[in-house]
Amino acid sequence: MSDQIKHECGIALIRLLKPLSYYKEKYGTWRYGLNKLYLLMEKQHNRGQDGAGMVCVKDHLDPGSSYINRIRSIKQNPILDVFDKVNRPLKKAARKGMDVENCDWAYQNYPFAGELYLGHLRYGTFGKNSIDFVHPVMRQNNWKSRNLVLAGNFNLTNTDELFKVLIDLGQHPKAYTDTVTALEKVGHFLDEENQLLFRKYKNEGYNNDDISPLIEENLDIQNILERATKDWDGGYAMAGLIGHGDAFLVRDPLGIRPAFYYHDDEIVVIASERPVIQTVMNVSWEKVKEVAPGDALIIKKNGYVSRQMIRAPHKRSSCSFERIYFSRGSDRDIYRERKELGRLLSSTILETIDYDFENTVFSYIPNTSETAFYGMIEGIREYLTDWKIEKLKEGNGSMTDDDIKRIISLEPKVEKIAIKDVKLRTFIADDASRDDLVAHVYDVTYGVVRNKVDTLVVIDDSIVRGTTLKNSILRILDRLHPKKIIVVSSAPQIRYPDCYGIDMARLDKFIAFNAAIELLKDKGKEDVIEKVYRKCKEQENLSKEEMVNYVREIYRAFTPEEISTKIAELLKPDECESEVEIVYQSIENLHKACPNDTGDWYFTGNYPTPGGNRVVNSSFINYIEGKDERAY
């Protein structure tokens, strides 16, 4: 993606099912779990660069010892900073002559030698980038079974409702965020479950010393999660640890946010992406399972692993943007789907260039569109194969060798045109300086496009804001002096805000929305804008379940092609000499390429939860009223 979009956080959970001495003997180090956590987090670094954190829980220390230890960071390389801090106590102990490889010494003295690990990578979609917003977050208590640690990849659209529920329960939450709300909601029912079991065992005559182990053994995690998530509206994959050693991951009933797991007799591993687990654990695709929508994976202190239904699953609406861009392309299914997205565009592209292979150069905008590019070229070659067969049949044996050679040698001209400067990309990650420096994110390959002769076709995985396209990519491509530049998006037009985990909450940031608004003005249909605003205001105080997405009416008068033409007009730099055309994927082809992940609200406005309609409603009101704020 050429535009910078902050998106979904990453989760990594590890439960060691054997004593540390087992891993020392088999793998040569008791740090087996800690090392795996580092790899799981590093392999998911694409999912969060605003912050990172990890927690270690030890489940059989004597009272008086710290059994929950956490480190978080918002440094420029937060994963490296976290694990530098994790390693410092060991280095210090080694300098003092301690046997840091001794399992018993490590468990008793080193904060991060334990059975349970939870890591998190944060992309901030809400709140400031301070350490307070970095997961894992903790709710502490003197009773081990009341300690709660949470880390999630989620956004809840109804934080206001849930916040009020907490107030009605008599709580006084310390912040108005969905993170605090989720922590306190789960924590409340964890407290209730503890209290219920305490009364039960007390009435049965057990003394207090005996009751705590009984509570830990019989804590009903399924019941806690069922009650806590009852009113959640949004997308979530929420991982949690409880101080005595239980752990869980719960996923939203629509499957909006992803979660996968692997377990054997040594370890349980949970992560946001399947190929990460495959790589880190060196296991096959089939052995990594998906946590089903609405389910929780529950790991008891005794190592028993179960999947329990927490919320009745709805029609699956997994995020299709995951497939297009956010997830690692090394996943088997995602790689195939991205190739198919490109292949399905090939016929449209051929029509756009009028089948002129002699004067067309094909390329891509690095790096995540590369797979779609392969699919696009594959589809073009499929057409050429059929064309060659027909031409040879037409010759009916009368062709010369030169004629045959000319036909069979015709291939699409493929070149690497744009080259991404990754280091500079990192440097300009902050929005304040990004617009000034964005023109230098990409370099260009000179000498491969013929001046004023060749058409240059470049594919990107998506066009969201179009900022980088206008300020950088089109400018540098125009330096090659092509006759025409065609930018192809493997994703459809992004028209509506997200509220389930991706940082796309404002309508005025979408080039497709701005194009539709400009078209309405061009056609003298400004009254449509006013009518939509009035409808949105009229339902502003309705419950989210009663709201309708009237913003769809902004686009209704225009075909996707008309909007694409306007987008090209808006994005073409004033000094650009080349003709510019933009081609988008169709919704129909998106569903063909990603049949199992139907969450397409960005493109269609079909929000899978009522909270989505409230967000798009608020976002449009904010746009009209000039409010520079989030819609949720």
C-alpha cells in the first residue's frame, strides 16, 4: 500500500506445558518459551510499530515473590527495546557470577522465566501514543485468581454504552477507552466468579487456605467471557492471562479480527497470523488451527486446552482488507487470494490498454502489491496463450518461420519501475512531517520506458487517501515521460470508514469520497449532500440498532468508473505531462478472490454490526460540521 494506514495490532501468547528443566534438557536452554515469544513478536512487527509489550506469569512461586512481570515500550524499535530490558537482569546476574543457565535459579530470581507469556504489538487507532495505551494492560489484586492481564487486537464501537454499564455497576473507570472498558468488564466478572466460588466452598466448610487452590482449579473462564462480552459491538481477538496460570483468547462472533493457534504436548501458541506460527514452530499449515468466530481457546493451569463457544457465531464477516494488505503474504491462502485479485483485473487492464502489448510496460508499486502483480501478469499471459493459438490456427500452416516466431515470442513487458526506500519510510512515519518528505519515499528506474511512446501500467494493492500517489509516485513515474500512466488498485474503492481495528475513521481522508463530493458539486447536486446530512442528524440520537447508512446516497448517482475518472483528475499533479487513468477492482471480483472473508464494509458500507452504521453516521456529520475528530 502506498498510503500509510495504521491497522491491526498483533498478539503472541505462549503457554509452556512442561517444567523449564524439560526445555533445558531437550533444547539446550530454559529460555525456549521466551525465545519463541520474541520470534512471534518480531515476525508480526508489521502489525504494530507504535509500541510493544510483554508479560510473564509464573504459576508456582511462594507468597512474597513477584509472579507477574511486565515490560512495555514506545521507543522507535519497541520490540528490540522490550527484549533489551528483558535481558538486562540476566546480564547483570551473569556479571555477578550467577549460574543464569540454572533452571531453578532462573525461576526463582529472573522475572521472565515462567510458564505463561503474552506479547503485544500496537498500532494506535485511539488515544495518544503514550506508554499508558500500550498492551498488555493489567488489573492487579492480592488474590492470584483475581489478577487479570489483557492484550488485544480490537476496537469496540459502543464504548460509551459499556462505560455506562461500568458506572451502573458502581465502578469508577480511570479512562474512557475501549481498552479500559474491556479490562474492567472482564475483571468485574472475574471478581464475581471468584466471589461465587469462595462462598460455595466456604459454605461447604473449607478454610481459606484450601479455598484459593480450589477457586484456581475450578474457575469457569467460559462463563466469565460469556458475561463480559455479551454487549460488545466491534471486532476483537482478545488474549488474557489470569494470575494463577489460566489463559485464554476470545474472538468476535463475526470473525472480523484474526487469531490462530497450535498446541502439542510441550507448548500452546497463539498469534494473529498463521504463517508466523508455522515459521516459529516449524509446523505444517494443517497443524495451525483458526480460533473460530465466537469461540474462546481456554488453557487451564493444569495444561488442559479446550475450545468453547462464547458468543453464537454470526455470518462470517472476516476483514477482506486482511487478505488484500495487512496479513503476511507468506500465508498459503492469502498468497493465493492476492494473486487471484491481480489475475481477475487482467481483462479490464487489457481493455484499458486496447491490447497494445508492443507499447505497454507492466510494473507494480512495492512491496505488498507484488503478489497481485504476479497474478495480473499470469492473467495477461493466459490471454496471450489463447490469442497465440487462434493466430496460429488462422495461419493454417501458411505462416513463415518469422511470422510464427513473432507470434509466439509476444510477451508482456515487465519491469521493476518503483523502488521503495524502506529506511526513509520509517523515518517519516509521523504524520506531521510525512507530507513534506513523502515525495522521496520511492526511487524510479530510468531507461526502461520509451519517451511519449509507452503506456506504463502499475498495480498497487489499494488506494486509500491517494496522498503518496499524488505527491510521490505519479511525479516520479512522470519523469520517465510515458505516454500514459495507468494505476491499478487490486482493492475496490474505499468509501467508508472502519471502526473495527484499522485507522480509517474519517471520510474526508478517502479519495473516493472526495471524488464523489466533487462530482455532486460538478453536476449541481449539492442538495444530495445536504439531504444526507439532514438524515444523519435526524438519527443522531437513535440507538445504533435503529441507524441506517445514508452515506451510501453520496455515491448512488455515479458509476464506479465515473468516480475513478474523477479520482484520477484529483490525484494528477499539476505539472504531470502524462495522461493518468486509475482502474479499481470490482466488488464482485473481490468476493471471487476472497470467498471466505466477506467483510467488505470499507467498499460497500455493509457494516456487520450496528455500531458501524453509527460510526459512518458520525463521520459524515463531523465532515459537514468541520470537526477534526474521530467518529468513535
